[in-house]
Amino acid sequence: MKTLLLSASLTALLALPAMAQPGPGPGAPGPDGLFAGPAMAAFDADKNGVIDRDEFKAFREAQFKALDPKGTGRINREEFPDLMEKAREERREERREAMAGRLFDALDTNKDGIVTKEEYAARNDEAFGRWDRNGDGKIDKNDRPGRGDRGERWKDR
């Protein structure tokens, strides 16, 4: 929970400059901005899709507590960057673990918690097809993402 709180805090703090900009945009409060995804999940304690004043206040109190690990009731400028970096690292680790879990689940086709050599090999054609983007039966420099007609467009520049 503390990791989620620190991650959501980091998300909220990084979005503050965007929120100060006029008009809607990335990071703006609303269904498509700050209060979507992980931030919404962190604020919306009862998971009803609405953040009421009590939930907002409770989140902010918990957020301050997470940013004040010594419990002094104060956050100083010197410790703040370290707290931000810690939250960033914890979030990165959570994403890494989640991605590994999704990949394992995709490979474990019979869902027994074990990936056999046969299950792994069964994905060979699909994996090769993702790398062989032009479908010529081989993987080479022409299969790099975003190549398109780039060579022609940029050859004179």
C-alpha cells in the first residue's frame, strides 16, 4: 500500500505543472487526465468511480505521511528528491514484476504455474512473426520498427 501511495503521489506531483496550464490536456483533472488509471485507483478508496471530499482528504493525509517517513510533520527540500526517487524506483519495480507476470501467464497456456519447453516453443511462430515485420521469412535491418520509406524521404538530408 505504501508503494502504491508513493507511486500515486509521484504521479500527482509530476502532473501539477500540467494542471496549471489553461484548458484540458495531459494531466488535467477529469476522466481523461490525472484522475484516471492509477491515480484514480489510489484516491477512490471505495472503488465506486468517484472521489468524494473525505476520500480526497484521507488520500492527501496518507500521502503526506508517506512523504514524511520520519513522522516530523514536515518535509524538507533536502529529503524530497530522495523520496521522489524512491517512489520512482518502487513504481519501476512494480511495472517490471507486472510485465513479467503477464508474459509468464501468456506462455503458461495450460495455467498450471509452469512453462514447459513445449509451451515456450509453441509461441515461436508468433514471436518470429512479430520480429519479421515485412513477412519475408527472415529477420534483418528491414524489419526494424518505423523504417517505412524513411530511407527515401531522408536520403538527401
